[in-house]
Amino acid sequence: MASGPALVHGELVFPIHRLVSTVGRRNLADNVVPAVDLTLLDRDRVVSRRHAEIDWRDGALRLIDVEARNGVFVNGERMAPGSARLLNERDAISFGGVALTFLGDAAWPDGLVAEWNEASSFEEGHDVTVAAGATMRGQLGESVARGELVLHYQPKVHLATGALEAVECLVRWQHPERGLLYPDAFLSLAETTGYINTITGWVLEAGLAQCAAWRARGLDIATAVNISTRDLEDPRLVERVQQVLAATGVEPTKLIIEITETGVMADPACAIGHLVALKETGVHISIDDFGIGQSSLAYLRQLPADELKIDRSFSMSLDAHSRAILRSAVDVGHALGMRVIAEGVETAEAVTVLVELGCDVGQGYFYGRPQPAEAFVTSPLAAAAITAG
């Protein structure tokens, strides 16, 4: 049996060993899992992690979102406050920036729980090593050349009419050993290593090429691509976007660049300069996840944005407080000349409420989950748009 917990640099840690469930942040220097609300997981205890809990209930592990201030994601999809989800093996989970994954074939809850720090490989019974992280870094760097990245598309729909207006491109990594990986499993690694610029370039090229192919089939809709903080700092960003637009023959007005408040706040002057230049070319700018960042209304006023995307946590709960925030966000967006988009639209009730509040566009499971291009283009929404066009 492995030894019990010990104090390392003043923090309680558990050694990594077979059939032990631990929760925590990996520390490469000491090869341990330092405590972040760390506890052994068993049938009688709850693991609290910032804004969520993992507990054993009715014979299964569940993840419960209790606050969602910074967001709780399972395989890249944000959970609503108060919602719960049964956890399955190899679920990739992120708690406000601390990413976790469950691994191992042992009966739950015996699988190892540890941070996917630098997207490293964790195997039951093996120590965490720097080599594992290096392997993943190397694989990510080669993922574009090997053709392992794929795009899934989620519809953005006019709430009042139900008409398809655009799609958001969401990148996935078809990993040769791990299978299909969602963004939370590898984009943080891409950010820290600088691979994000290469990945973003590929997403732009693939997404706009697909947009052109759909237009040739009668599906003339806009395409939204997410731009990271590092992308906003790239002095060649505007030039790169213009080159891809020219190569694919897509009109600039059919491209939507989605940025987050956090991404802009890292270097406001640089980010705003690039966004203004993109806007002048005809590209549309969308502020993503509005409502959970830290930017002020003063910065919001300076951004040359066409769209304001309200974070899904508000439209998924629809309680009195969320409705008040939604109404305020819609009013602010419209006052600044922006269209307002609600993320996380999952029910017909949500559509009705959002229309009453004056929201323009909806995105969420009610209209469709992210799908590969072949599945998306044959969906009822796409078929209706082709017929209408």
C-alpha cells in the first residue's frame, strides 16, 4: 500500500498510486498533487472544488454546479448553476480554470482524479512525469500537420423567427490514443506553448472553406471563429484573417470573430486596435461569455463589437435575478448598437422568455448540439435555410 498524506511545502498531499481517488493540482517540481480542497473520495464524503461538488449518490458519481461564477465545464460544455451530471470514465472537467479528468478502468469511484495540467497523460498506477507532458506537447504541435483537428458546428438562430443565421466553429482534437478531445483538454496547453496561433489559423481556414462550400450548396450563413488572448496579441492577426478570406472567397461580413472580455482585458490597447482594424475590413466582432468577465462598461463602449453574447449561465436558470440581468444586458447591448445573443438556450420556455426580453439570437441545445459538417448540413435547420435561400 502507498503511504498516507503528508505535508509538502505546507500543503497536504496524497501520493499518486493505484486505486486511490485524489483531487488536486499537479506540481511537476515535487511530483505530487498539492491540496486544493483535497480529500479522499468515498461514498460518504463530498469533494468541494471552488464552484462545484463531486459526490457519490445512488451508486454513481455526480458533478453538481453550485455557483458557476467562473464556469464548470464537462467535456467543453458549461453546466447551469444547480444542475447535476453523472460522471463517466474519461470525462474532462474544468472548475474555473482547474481542469480535471477521470481515468482508469476500475469501478467508480476508484479512478484517479487529477489536473490535466499541460494536458499530460495520467495512467492508473503510474507517477505523473514531465515526460508525459512533453509527449502531449509534441503531439499537439503535430496535430495540424497530421490532420487530427476537426470542427463541429453549432447553430445560431434568430429567436423570433427560428431562422438559421450562423454557425460557431468549435475545434476538437481526434487524438490517436485518447479519442475525441474537447477544447478544455488541450486549448490551455496550446495557449501556454504558443500552438494556439497555429490552431486558430487552421480553424479560420477550415471554417471559412466550409462556409464557402455550404454557400455553393445554397446554405449562405455566417461563420463564427473564436480568437484567443494570444491571437489578439499577434501583430499579424489582421493580415492573417484577410489572407484566409481572400483564399476562400468568403465575404468579410460572413465572418464573425468571437472574443472574450478576459481576452481583451489582457492588453486592451493592443486588442482594441486589432479589433478596430478587423471591423474596418467588414468582419463582424462578437463579445463572448458576457457577464462573467471583469471588464467595465467603459471598455465595453470602446469595443467595436456587433454582437454581445450573454453567458449561458443566465439563460439556463431563468430565475428572477437571471431575468433581470438578461434584460439589463439586452438593453446595454442595444443601446451600444449591438445585436444580443443568448447562449445556453435549451428549452422552448427559454426561447419565449428571451423573445419577451428583446434578445435577438439564441444558441444552445434547443436548436442543436455541435455537429460535424456532414451532420449539420442535413439538419432540419440547415435544410430549411437552403430551401428559403
